[in-house]
Amino acid sequence: MSNMKHNAYAAILAGGSGTRMGSTDKPKQFLMLGDAPIIVHTIEKFCVFGGFDRVVVLCPAEWQNQMRDLLERYLPAHADQVDVAAGGSMRNDTVMNAIRYMQDNFDVDEDTVLVTHDAVRPFVSHRILQENIDAAREHGACDTVVPATDTIVESLDGATISAVPDRRTLYQGQTPQSFNLLKLKELIEGLSDEEAATLTDACKIFVLRDEPVALVAGDVGNMKITYPQDLRVATALMGD
Amino acid sequence: MLNCVYRLVAPRSFEPVQMQVSPSSESVVVRPTHLSICNADMRYYLGRRSAAALAEKLPMALIHEGIGQVVFDATGAFERGQQVVMLPNAPCEQDDFIAENYLRTSKFCGSGFDGFMQEYVVLPPERVLELPAGIDTHVAAFTELVSVATHALTRFGAIAHGRRETIGVWGDGNLGFIVALLLHVNYPNARIYVVGRTAAKLADFTFATDGLLSNDIADLPPVDHAFECCGGDGSASAIGQIIDCIRPEGTVSLLGVSENPPPINTRMVLEKGLRFFGSSRSGRADFENTVQLYREYPETLDYLRSLVGEVRRVQTVADMAAAFEADTQKRGGKTIMVWDV
């Protein structure tokens, strides 16, 4: 990493317990994809990108030592670029922990950009990262999306369709989601307890407060490895 | 590191594949920014190579002409953000007599090995060369092609006899333009004649002494030496004309790639005592000489700018196909992909 200050920080969110990943009790970001754990691929992508002053991995407290071991084993060349910190119980708690960590350890100011990303999306591209930083700087917040390909139906009672929204106006959210760091902090801290309990998406907080959230074009390849079959698909995307 | 490589899997069909690469302590990671399409790429894209060649070489990422920015360098030779040209030839051995681009063991991007259509290109520092600050990126994108001409002229300088007063260049395409331009720069007192098929293209060779249509070369004086830059179906007639027009003991430089072997009038080659030599690709020294040329003769870059044809931003596989399709429609010049994947 060069000495140039980018005033952009990355938070890799690895807070999930991984309970959805079949019979394994290991958080899914630690499963192997090719020659390295999924999360290692993700972190390396952020390090090689080179536009962040620091990449912070937020993971469950009980996994922090293992996380550091993995970094030492797989990414020694990037050791000075990555920190490991404790995640939270909910996604917003984890994001808040990331914000606190940045403020406690780095020179955060009103222009600082925070790029948050799922640890289990290792195929994020250079373009998506760059456009996130640019869009967050210009608009204050951005979300990475792809146009919805399936028809989305709404059901308020869970039994019958209440609406079929026009698919042309619908997108599927991916990550990164990126923000002006201090603005995000201000909005999260302004949430009522009830709001905080239900708002699991940081971009939604901006929308709720009538703050603009720009769209960044994602990529269908920027998949999230959630279910056991996702790991098979991810492996199939890789060449020999 | 996961790196998305965009491979041609069949004619007119690109697919992304995630490759695991491990940049070592001796690697430079370059983010491609501007890629230039070559006729050799188009032969693969359009399926105009033999079925055997396509079966052997695909899937493969195309493109061997390109520049980028250094994003990570464990060697410490480059700063992050430095603009560099990527060298497509990877020599696997050294030889005291055979240049790296002719060694059969060398690997060449976009010809049996993945080219530059990748999210990142991981290279040893010997295959990365810094470009002059502020250089026109659209022109710099086809530095590899210029280095091929530099290579041919360097060999010409070592092989051809010393009378270099009148030189003929057959071919009014991109390579013909660059070879004629470099001859003009290297031999400013020589008369450079260009023979081509398209009057409008010949008109762009403003630095040359004259341009003549290949079906009417009555006004072409005898030439001391000649460069054949046609390739394809034009090779045979160009070589025939060169043998007729060239003075005895002249040197003929062959640069055009032809899928079919052209017939050669060997009787006249013998009678005139002609020398033929082929040139293909280039090595690091040729790239260094080309970048030096950019620095010493920046007007060269101004002339080369006229070769920039279609410039297309590429973010998706569909954009890649569109850029290659655009290249099929071009009148001339180079198609440049502003690479943003």
C-alpha cells in the first residue's frame, strides 16, 4: 500500500454465524474456495485494489484469533493493510463497530468514505470498488445492485399476492454498500430502538431519512455464498 | 488472489472465469486500462484461424496490446498508480544468438496463453515498462504494435546494406503506417514510398514522399529496400511487386501475416541477390527503444494519434463483443477498449 492517503476505509463484514451452511458449524466465510478460505479471497481483493487506507475485518469475537492466523498464513504481503476487529450481534451493530474502530484508530474526517462488504462475496471487481468510492464521495451513499431478473411479488399476508411491482424498477441489492462515514454514524445514532431493531440494511436508513443513495452497477458474478449449493456454483465459476 | 479473466471460448463468444493467481514477491500487479485490438485477435474472434488452431488455443483471453496502472508491486520497482505498458512476450530461457521473441519456448499473450483481457495482469517486473508522464493513453495502448515496427527497423539496420536512399513500404494499414513513420524518423533523408490499395488511406501518409495505388505503380522509382506490411491475401502480389521493383542486393523485410503460403519468384530473387528476412513480435529492448522514441520524438505520437479509430468503454462481456464487432466495421485505424471491468 502506498503512502498516499485515500481517505477511504473498507469494512469486511463477517459477523454471521454461518448456521445456514449445511451441516458444518463453521461460519461460511471460512470455508475453502479453491486454495484459500472465502474470506481470504475477499480481503485480498480489497488489498490489491489499493484504494483503501485500511481494510478492517469485523468478525465474531471467538473467530478473531483464527482470522489473524489466516491472514498471517495466506496474506503476509498485505499484513500492514488489514486489521481484525469484533463484529456485533446485528448487522448494524457490526457496521457501528466498524465506524467506532475507524474513528478510534485513524484520521476520520467529514470526507471519509466507508465501504462495507459481505465477506462471502469474493468475486467483487475492481470496477465495482472504484465506483463505490466515487459514488459515496459524490452522493453520500451508494448501493451495489443488479437489475431484478425474476418477477418479484409482494404479499402482505403471506398467503396471497397483494401486488406485482413493475420489474423494470426493481433491483437486487449486493454489496459493497458505501457511505460518507460520519453521515452514516449520525443516521444510525438517530435511530429509535424500534427502528434499530427492524432496519437491517444501512442503505435503508438513508432512504428512511430522505438521504440520496446512488446506484452502482453490480455484476451477477458478484455472488453471495450463502447456501451449500452456492459454494458449488462459486467453484464452477473458477478456472483451472 | 481471485482474478476475473475474460476468455474467448468460441468465435464471437466471451466468458468470464475466475482464476486463482498468487502474486509472488517478484510480481507486479497491473490493472489494465486501455487495450488495443489487433488483427491477430480478430482472426480468433471471427473464427478465421484453422479449426485445429482454434481447438488447440481456445478458451483463451485475447489482446496483447495494452497499458495499465500498477496497483501492487512486491518488488518495489514501481509506485502504485504508475502508468505502464505490459509486455506480452514471456521468455523462458536466454540465448546468446536468438532474440526472446523468436525462442520457441517463449510464451505469448493471446496466442496460446491468456492475453490482457483480465481484471488484473500479474507480471514479473521485466515485463512492465514505465510510460512517459502524460502520454496519450489511446496511442500508448498500441505501443506493442509500434515496438514490432521498432524491432523490424532495428533488424533492418543490422541486415540491409548501407544505401538507404529510397525505401518502399507495401501496405497502407496500421503496420504500414507505423513502419513508414519510423523509417521517416530514423532515415530523415530517405525517400519513402508507400504502396497501398486505398487512396484515402494513402493520403494520411503525409510524412512519406509519395503514396501509390498498387494497381498503378508506374511512377514508383526503383527502391533500395522494401518492407512488406500487407499480410493476408495481399502478401503474394506485394512480394511480387517488390521483387520487380527492388534494386539488386536489396533487403526485403516481411511483416505481414498470411494464413496461406504466398508464391515467390525465386528466379528473380536469385538473379538480384535479394535478402529476405522476417520479423515478428518484439522483445523488451524493442519496447524500451519505442518508449525512448516517444520521449525523444514526441511528434511521433502526434502522427500515431491519427491511427486511433473507435474508442469504446468496456465494462461487461457484452461491451467486449460490441468492441470486437465495431472493429469488423472499421475503415482503418485501431479499436481501443477503455478497460473498466
